[in-house]
Amino acid sequence: MGKKRRQFTPVFKFQVVMDLLTGRKRRVELLREHQLHESTLERWIRQFQERGAEIFVSEDGAGSVEQERLAELERVIGRLTLELEAAKKASSWLKSR
């Protein structure tokens, strides 16, 4: 029977990475204290570096991309509505001739 993998909370991972990055503890101390493998700690650090900037995105900033997309879709709908109305008028004009 294999070992059951340990699961760590995001808060725990954050604290371990911060202990390393702030210099509170050395890498070797963290690995021994928490019985972690070097690759596990490296993965956590890499994830922190890749996604750390996400915490500084304001809710308004995150929504602006969605708002821009919504505005673009509304413009397309408006244009298509005008085209449809013009096609209906042209069709009725041609039928009456």
C-alpha cells in the first residue's frame, strides 16, 4: 500500500514561501522542519512568482476586461440590429414594386 500524500493549505504554503523570501528561515530549515522535498518548495515558490501579481489586481481592473468585451458585444448587436432593420425595409420596398 502506497503512502498517502500530504495536503497543504494555501495559507501554509504562503507562510512557508514568505519565511524563505523574507529570510526568517533558511531553505534547509524549512525543508527539515516541515519534512518537505526540495521540488515541492521550488514548485510553491514558482507558483508564488507566477501568480503573485494577481493579488494586486483591483476588482475594477479585473472587471474592465469583461466590461470592454461586453461593450464590444453591445456594439455588434447594435450594428446587426440596424442591418436587420435596413434589410427588412429593403425587402418590403422590393415586394411593393
